[in-house]
Amino acid sequence: MNEILSSTEGALRTISQMKRFVNIRIKDEEEKERFLSFLEAVSGELSSFQEKVLGMKAGTTLILSDEEVKKLYELLDGLQLEYSGDNPLVPVYRKNVASPFEEVKRNVSYYLEVSGFFQSVQNLAVEKDIVARSMKKDERKTLFLKKIEDFPDRELVERLLEESENPVEDYVSLKEKELSEKHRVDLLTIASVKPVVSSLISLAQENGIETESFSQMIAEMDVKLTGSSTYKVLKSKLSQLDLNENFLNEVASYLRNVAFLRKAYEDAMSSWKIVDAPDFVKEVRVKGGEVIEILLEGVPSVFLSDETIDSVKLKFSFSEVLANIFQNYVDAWNAAPFPRYYFNTFFVATTTTLLEVVTASLAAYAFSWMVFPGRDFIFGLFLATMMIPGEVLLVPNFITISKLGWIDTYYALIIPWIVSVFAIFLLRQHFLTIPRELFDAAKIDGCSHWRFLWQMVVPLSKPAVITSALLKFVGSWNAFLWVLIVTNSEKYRTLPVGLQAFSSDVGTQYNLLMAAATFSILPVVILFIFTQKYFIQGIARTGLK
């Protein structure tokens, strides 16, 4: 509609400008009068046409109905814009006035033809509803294997399907390694050539070039796409890689196989088993729990193109309801090596907690029960370090860890965090509340500082010690930034860093991320529930307000 109004306004402006040049460009007086009269008539006709189109634009719906489109076509068809005479201004008139309306008229006519075709094929009466149920894992595997019966590496894929959760990706890795070893090409080169070859294959398919041989495909493209700038750029990139013909042919064949394999796997994993349906319904797929695909045979796909679905009903058994409720947790657990992340997180959190309790207890005892020169000044320096933001220490700590060769080891995750000034302060405040008479009595009995600390002071300070341990355990469990920068492999990464598996440049899988976050924080919540009384006692008895 906007295009039609724009063409009308442009045509009226052109006619207004042409009237000024009639006396200058046309010498024949009779032709001049005739052309001017024609322009006046066309101008009036276009003004009337413009008013009618504006009236249609202010309709009741956002999109024109088919009846309104037919009416619009009748208005376009009724325009008399063709001029039978000949003068120097006629080519300008045809280019800027008549031709745009002819193009619009063709487009509207094409739409009406397509719409008529849709309505003509949408005449099949369906007596059955489509009833389908979700498939079990084994059923989907069977369907996938059926889809790849003629696949060259079917046996390899079948083995990977039994051994791996991601058989297609494992197949890709194995085939690329095989290509690398066979042609003595590194994996980085293969990664560089894949997008170029893939783009060339897609360009060839768009232009109707279908050949199995990559070299033959390039030969045909050299003839057919001589003027294509896209092809020239891709061909230039391929030439820069300087790879032999056999290798490129195998890469192209490998890419076609992978594309076929991915499509077959995705279709099989999203397929539902048809319980009852019309004969022309061959497959039902549910993708992402949001998109329903229905594959038809012998019936044009436009049969359902603009039909509204009255209702979609889903029925689940009790076991399926439970499976659906917890499916995100299952998918999240399988999406990354979470058992390894759990072990790393528990090991690092437990080790740092135990070591911190030991070091904090020793330091707190020294600052509270032992007398030595500069004790209060040193303790003041300790407290002053709490004013330094942790982010400031990341770079020097990272440099130190790098020079020690501890990057991507448990040492980097544990050693820098076994001392906490806050824990020392918390325990010292609690140790100061213990009566001095106990120490005097123990000293008379020959008790050493070491024995008094572990047999008297620490047991009496259990709430404060547990509070300190709990705070450390939670902090270590949730640590993210330090773990991220000192680990390079999944072998040493912890749960908070592992949650990144659900975020990428193309988006975030929030359902899986939330599920993973839930079972990541669950152990800490359970721990707090059972230790909250010690936490409250520890804070209440340390002298903190």
C-alpha cells in the first residue's frame, strides 16, 4: 500500500515537472496540445486513484483482505496510463509514471494468483485428528538408524550412538582427525577450509548446480557464475589456502555427509510416534517443545499454510508428567560434565575450608592468648588488608601462580584461599570471651599452647568455628572469577564456571541454566539448613554487633 502511494506521489510530481518542458521539448503544436491534455487527464485520474487508495489504507484491519486486494487490482487495472503518441517526453513519462504502476499491477496480480492457488488446493476434507505420542529413547535411535540406512559410515555412527550422548559431534571429530592424518593437514587448516567449501556448496545449490564432485562443481561454477562477486571472493579464499584437489573433494563429501547426518539426527530426536492420523501424514515432530512440524506426502504443504489450528491437546501419564517436570534437570546434567564439576567443587571447597579453619584458629589464638611485641599493630595491619578489594589482587596472584606453574591445577584453586583475615578476626573475638582462668588452670597442669588450643579453646568455640567454616565453604563453592582465569580445561573447573555451558554468543538456554543453577546451589542450601543454629550462635557470641 505504501509503495502504491509512493508511486502515485512520484508520478504526480513527474507530470507536474513535465508540463513545464512541453513547450520547450515538443515542437509540433498539435502533439503539444494532445500531450498536455493527456497529462491533465492522467493527473486527475491519479489524484482520484490516490484518494481511493488512502481510503483503503484506513481500513479496519492491519493487513488487506483478499477482497480488498481484488478491489485494489481493479483500481490499478482501470488506470489509463498508456500514451499512443510519440514525442521526446514520452520515454520519461513511461519510465517514471507508467512503468511503476505496471510493476505494482504485476505484483498484485501475482499475489491474487498465488492466493487463488492456495484456496484451490485447500479443499481436502480430513475426517481424522492427528494423534501422536512422544517416543522413547530407543525408538528414536531406531528411527535415526532407519533414516541413515544408506549412509557410508553407518556402522561407525551406530557404534557412536551406543557409546556417546552426542554421536554426531563425535563423528565430526573422528572424521576431521582422519582427514588430518590422511592428508597431513592440521585441524586448524580444516577448520579454515570448512566454511569456504560449505559456502561454495550452498552457492552452487542456489544456482542449480548439483554434482557430487567438488572439482566438477567448481568447473561448472566457473562457467555459470563468472559475474558473481560472491563466487569470486570465495574462490579467492580457496586459492589462498593452496590445498590439493583430492583433499577438497573429500572435505566437500564430508560436509555433505555431516549435513545429512545432522538433519537425520535432529529429525529423529524430535519425532513423535503417530498413533492415528490421515494417510498423508508421514511424520510429526516437536522441536524445542514449541514448534510442531507435520510432514505430509502427496498433499501440497500450502494445504496447511494459513489454516488456524483449533486446538492442540496433550495427554501425559503420571510417569510422563514426572519426567517432563524434571526433564530440564536431566538435560542440564547431560549437557556438561557436571559429575566432574561437582567433585572439583566439593574437593576444593572442603579442602580450603579445613585448611582455613586450621590457619585461622592458629592466628586467632596467637592474637588473643599469646603476648609478643607488636601483636596489636600486626593485627591492625591484618584488618587493614580487608579494605583492599579482591579484584585488585587478581593480577599479582595470577602472575605468582603462573610463575609457580600452577595454572590449571588444584594448587591454584586452593593455596591462595586458605587464609582469611575475616575468619581470624571472627575467631579472635570469640576466643577473647573465654575466661582467662581456664588458661591459668591448664598452664598449672602443664598444658602447652598447642594442646590448650585444640582441646579447650576450639571445642568451646564450636559455633564460631562452624560459622567461619560455613562462610568459607559457601564462598569457595560459589567462586567464579578466580576459577575462570586459572583453569583451562574441564578437568579442574567447578560448578559456577560450568554454568557457562548454557550461554554463548547466540543466546542463553535459560531453562537449562536455571535447572543447573538449582542443583548446583542445592548442597549449600541443605548444609545451611542443618548448620544454621551454629551460624546464629557464632555471630551472637563473637562480640559483633
